[in-house]
Amino acid sequence: MSEKLNIFDLNKPNIRILHYTWFAFFMTFVVWLGLGPLMPFIKETLGLTDQQAKVLLILNVAMTIPARIVVGMLVDKLGPRIMYTAILVLGGLISIAFSWSSSYEQLAIMRFLSGFIGAGFVVGIRMISEWFPARQTGLAQGIYGGWGNFGSAGAAMTLPFIAVSMGGSDGWRYAITLASSAAIIYGLVYYFIVSNTPKGSTYFKPKKSGAMEVTSAGDLVLYILMNIPLYLALGVLAWKLSPENMGMIDLVTTYLIYVSLAAVYIIQIWKIWHVNSHILKKPVPDMHRYQFKQVAILDWAYLVTFGTELAVVSMLAMFYVSWFEMAKVTAALLAGIYPFINLVARPGGGWISDKIGRKLTLIIVFAGITASFLVLGLVDKSWPVWLVVGATIIGGIFSKAGSGAVYAMVPLVQRRMTGQIAGMVGAFGNVGAVIFLTVNSLVDYDQFFLFIGIVAGLVFALILFFLEEPKGHMIETLPDGTVQMIEVS
């Protein structure tokens, strides 16, 4: 019988690591997503236009897509201890520089650079996977992700209050500086209070760096193809800033970005080939193989779950106001339920995965996401407000539980590459947000919900027919050649 996970038993080192690490994630989200609730202050103080404010919000998430890939590689190589410290300290310093910028150009550059702090999430996935066995990893990862995600709500509840309390036109600058300074201090503390693995355990590292290792020719092709959406999402962001849309960059700059993205993708293909070409000459032994399709399906699953979460929370208040003439404060409060759902729903998705299985949990939550958003796709302005609010909350519960279920499985695919896998899956979550928010800007709200429901239904089919439940053990090789079996079920 498996030992019950007691998150209040601070005498156990792994429980302390869990709490230290979710709070590190919490601090990254306070610094990263604190921009939203402070934007009214920044806009008023600096006299920004609506377009300028929107561009800052877009730039805030742009860097996070490639950063999660890069950080995933680095955490597998360097370890989560040093990576979380580096992200919190460097991210905090850049955020402070942003808060004291004097021109819009400086604001834009600093906000673009600070987007990488959103990649801190990936670091903790590897840390938690090292400290918790497979039978507990779902709940542990869910607590880490759900409670850490609450940093966005923490920023919304505290930073505007600090800005007002400080008074004057520089109140928002002091609020960001205080939050960023706290992140820097905690980053330094984190380095001294954690270790990458329990005493006596081995921290497995990839044999090569620069790209994920795959173990078959078919997986090599799939890996190359699965990188395309990451670059397309960045291309969509450039398109939104182009003269065709917001007009914040000129046509030459737009095409230069497109060409640069294509060039980087070609370089990425070369890196993938460099790391994996040997498998075409000498096949990987069966005992060391894993199926990259598992990673690809989790990528698409997180695109739906976390992408939906970011997109819906961004438009929900405006939806309530526009379609149902709800008071702005009331709409904001109802939309604000979303961050609170994370506290329970995401850990719940991980806990259920531990109890009934990873695949079955994903099937259940995706059935719920699909049904909820297809129902919302039928909504019109004659519907009772309570029914619409209830449906959106139910959809939010399923999507957040789905995020917990996805990351309950991520650490069980291939231990030495957990950071890279978590980074790629996390990046797809941001891709989903870009896709859904772009659709939201082009269609009515009911069609937006319908689109999410259709995409969720397609991913539901992928999970149902192609995802495989982790079973038995994964095999890793120690530096001295000794083979170690790691339980995954």
C-alpha cells in the first residue's frame, strides 16, 4: 500500500522541497503577470495609447515560448537548484529595470526580455519529479502548478494596493520594484535551502545537449514537425504587431522577423539532426527507447488546457460586460474566480491521475472540456447570466484539472529529459493562448468558445486512441554504465 502524501508534514525533506519550490514558481508569476493589474496605472502615468498598452501585454508573453524550450534544456544539464535561482535573480533585475524605464522603447525592450521569467515553471517540474515517486507525482506536480499559478492572483490582489498606498505617479514603479526585490531575495535563499535530488540519488542528464534525444526514425520526423507550431505562434505575434493589424512595427521589420524565425527553425532542425542522426545508423536498444508520440500528445493536450486558461481569463470579463451588460466590477469579480479554481482543480487533476491512471483522467477531463465549450458555443444573449457563468466555471474546472493531469504524466516519459519535455509541453500551452486569443480577436464570443470545443474534441480523440498509460519502469544508465530502473506506475 502506497504511503499517503501529507503536505503538512514538514519534517519530511520532500514536503519541504515541494513548498519551497511552489513558492519559487509563485514569485515568478507575481513578477511576470503583475503587469496586467498594474497596466491601468502605467498607462495613465505615461500617457500610453491603447495600442501601446496592448503591445506591452503581447511582448510580456512572447519570450516565454522559446524560453521554456531553452530553460528545459538547461535545467536537465545544470539542475533546478541553480536554474530557479538564476531565473528569479535575473528576472527580478530586468523587472526592476522595466519599472524605472523612462521611454516607451525602454519599456518595450525590458518587458520583452522579462518574459523569460515565465519559464520558471519548467524548472520545478524537474525538481518535483526528483523528490516524489510515481505514485505521488500527480498530486505533487498539481500542488506545485496550482499553488504556483496563484501568483497571478497574488499580484492582482497586492500590487495595485501597493501602488495606491505609495501614492503619486511612481506608485506602480515602487510596487514592481518591491515584488521584484522579493523575488531576487527568495531566489538567493532558494539556492541554499534545496538540493537537486534526495541524498544518495543520481541526477540523470541527457547524453547530448541542444535538442531532445529521440529513439527512432519515426520519432525524429515527428519531433521536427512538432517544433513548427512554436515558430508559427511567434510569427502570429509578429503579424499582430504588423501594419496589417496594430501597426506597431513596420513592414520591413515584420518580414525580417519572419525570415529570422525561419532561419532559427532551420538551425533547430540541424541541432535535432546533430543530436539524433546516429539512431539511423545504429538503432537504439529496445530497453532504452521511449515513444515521442507520448510527448507530442501531451504537447497538444496542454495547448488546450493551459492555452484555454490564459485565453479565457483574458477575455471573460469583457464577454460578461459586452454580451450581458454586466457591471464592470461584477464582471471582474466573476472572471477572478478563475485563479482561485487553480488552487484546487489543478492539484485535483494530478491527484485523480495518481488514483485512477493518467490516461483515464485525461480522457475524463477532455470529455468535460469538449462538452463545456461546445455548450458555450451555443450561447446567445438571451441565456440567463447564471447559466453562462456556471458553464464557464465548469469549463475552467475541467481545463485546470487537465493541466494537472498533463503534468502528472510528463515526468514519467523519460527521466533524464524531464526538463526538456516539460519545457516543450509548457511552450505549447503558450502557443494555445496565442492561437485562441487570435481567434477571439477575429470572431464573436460564441464562435470563440465553439473553436475551443472543436480543438479539445480533436485532442480528446488523440488521447483516446494513441496515448499510452505509463507502466512498469523506465530505464536510465548511470555514468559508470550501471542500469537503474525507475518506477512509473
